[in-house]
Amino acid sequence: MTDVRLPKPGDAITEAEITQLLVEDGATVSEGDPLYSIATDKVEMDIEAPASGTVSWKIEEGRTYDIGVLVAVIS
């Protein structure tokens, strides 16, 4: 299992909004596939899957979370 945590896209950034989940819960992804999109006051970016497997989301689209929060588990 691989934990997917909200990355820190910049030094002064402490939280980010999950703007879009790019795969369904329970879907299979390959390492490097776009997984979800985030937005902060400074940047918008897609986050890639760090591993291959089945995605289990732990967050909701459209909400803001602290950097480092568990976003998903890939098993």
C-alpha cells in the first residue's frame, strides 16, 4: 500500500483545495498517471500517482485541506 499525501507546492503554502479527482474511487492507476488537481492562491497543478494500483480516496473534491493530509491510498 502507498499513502498519497497532499504535497507542499511552495514554501509559504500551508493548504490547498482539491479541485478535481481525475480517477474514480476504486479505479486502477499506473505510476505517473494524473490522479487529482489542486489549487492554492499561487499555483494550480495536477498531482501524479506515486505508485500503480487501486485508488481509495480519503478526501472530497472541492474542499481545502492542510498540506500533508492523507488524500488517498493506492493498494
